[in-house]
Amino acid sequence: MPDKLYPTPHINAAPEDIAKTVLMPGDPLRSKFIAENYLTDPVLFNNVRGVQGYTGTYKGTRVSVMASGMGIPSIGIYSHELFSIFGVENIIRVGSAGSMREDVKIRDIVLAMGACTNSNFASQYGLPGSFAPIADFGLLCLAVEAAKRSGVRYHVGNILSSDIFYDDNPNSSAGWRRLGVLAVEMEAAGLYMTAARTGKRALAICTISDSLITHEATTAEERQTSFTQMIEIALDVAASLEDDKNEE
């Protein structure tokens, strides 16, 4: 891998600084929380623009965690660089989502098998139709098994990755709900498309932070530090992979 490719404008590191599997929350403070509370001997490898990235070990497996920022354009940049330039093989998004259904409750876990989107991100590929962004099946299966072991309430299915947070149309979620979409967030579809284009693997695991149905909501502090079940599922998936097992 030629030296001239790195560091990038967004990640000030060398490929060896970053593990093959990266957990990717949106919030840099959640990245710091995961590193300090779950990783052994975490080392900060990036703080460009305050987007913190750390590498440490979890259950004998080398794991990195780095924030993506908000929205598909942001995660598109970071995931592309990690996959294409830094040699990362797996990215697991750990984020929050808004429930679109009555049976998907606050603090439930959603494992995103697919990610619909209203974004124009896929137009770059020049396809003669629509691309369906989906998770890596192997990562999804590992996450389902980890969720079962943990005993948490979880759902597997389709989500919506929206470019719109403040939506002027109060009925915009109704059509998605009729098609069985579980929840809405802002990043997974871009991550899945980038993984597909680069031949790598991705999965989004989300905790329900608020409900479009009941209008319940968690606080910003809770979203930053208390969504531990989602984090533990993602770390268990990372620990199940063979890419970064320590040989010591």
C-alpha cells in the first residue's frame, strides 16, 4: 500500500494503527466511551476534526472504534477511507434510531438486514435501476446469535437511512411503515453501499432512542453512554472474527 495514500485529510494514521474490524458510532464521545470502558490498552490513533479513533483489544481480539459523524456523506467519507486506504475489512455501525412501529420499543435493538434510503448516494454508481443496500450476512448472523445470548429485545429487518432529520411532512413515515420498515436513522445505507463497492463487510446495529409513534425519547447523555447492550453485541461480533485474533 503506497505511503502517499495516507494519512488522509480525515484520518491521521497508518494502516497498522487500525484493526481489521472497526466499531463506528456517530458520536465521537461514544467512541471515547467505548474505548475507555470496553477496550484493553486503547490507543488514540485519530483526532482530526475531533473525530476520535482508538485501537485496543477485546477478549483477545484487536478492535478499533472510530466515530462517523452524522449522515450518509460523513460515514461515506470515513468508511471509504477505512476500507480502501487503511485495509479495514469489517465496519459495524453502533448508533441510535427512531422507531417507526408500535412493537419496536425504546431501547430495543435493531439489526439492520437492509437499509432503504431517500439519499442520492447511489447515483455515483451509474446503475440502470435502484440498488438495495444490505448487511453482510455473516456479520448479521453473528449479531443475531450474540443478541440471543444476551437476552435483549431485538428485531431484524429493514430500516430507513434518511437525509432529513427535521421533516416538514408529518406523514412521511407512513409509507415506509406500511412496507414494514422498523426504524429510521441517517447512516446505514451509505455504509452498506460503500462496503459493497469496496468488497468489504458491514453491519448496522441500532438502539431505539425515540419513537415516531409514542414520541418517547431518551436524553443526549443516555444516547452517549447507556446504550451498552448494542455495544456489547457489536464487540462480541468483533471477537468472533478471526482477522485480528492475537497469536501471543
